[in-house]
Amino acid sequence: MRSLLIVLAGLGLLALALWLAPGNRRSLVALVFGGFWLASSAANLAVGLSHGYTLREELLVHLFLFGIPASAAAWAWRHFDSIVT
């Protein structure tokens, strides 16, 4: 359940950031969000590892936690970049 909430939070933050961004800056916002989400996911991974989980146990979960919102950001980056150019 916690993993689902993290993925939904990431998608929600991306949607909010894209909604608040001016039209010509949405591709940049999506790209910046990808870096922000990578840093957030790395911090979440560090917390999991500090609680005694092994990297092998955490890696697959964090692949989805990072991958789903990051894939949405990559799609938004390509989509809005093609609209601007």
C-alpha cells in the first residue's frame, strides 16, 4: 500500500507541476521533475537500506517506485517538446 501511495504521489506531483507551468516551459518542468524524482527515490532507497533491508530486496520495488513516475515525466518531456518545436 505504501508503494502505491508513493507512485501516486509522484504522478500527482508531476501533474501539478505540469499544470502550474506555462505552456512553453512544460518540457523543462518534466525534465527537472525527473531529476527531482531520482533524488527522492534515492533518499527513499537509503532509508530502506538503513532499516536493514538488502539492496536486492529494495531494488525491484524502487525500480517501480522510480520508473512509473519517471516514465510519465519522460513521456511529458517528449510530448511537450514536440509541441513547442
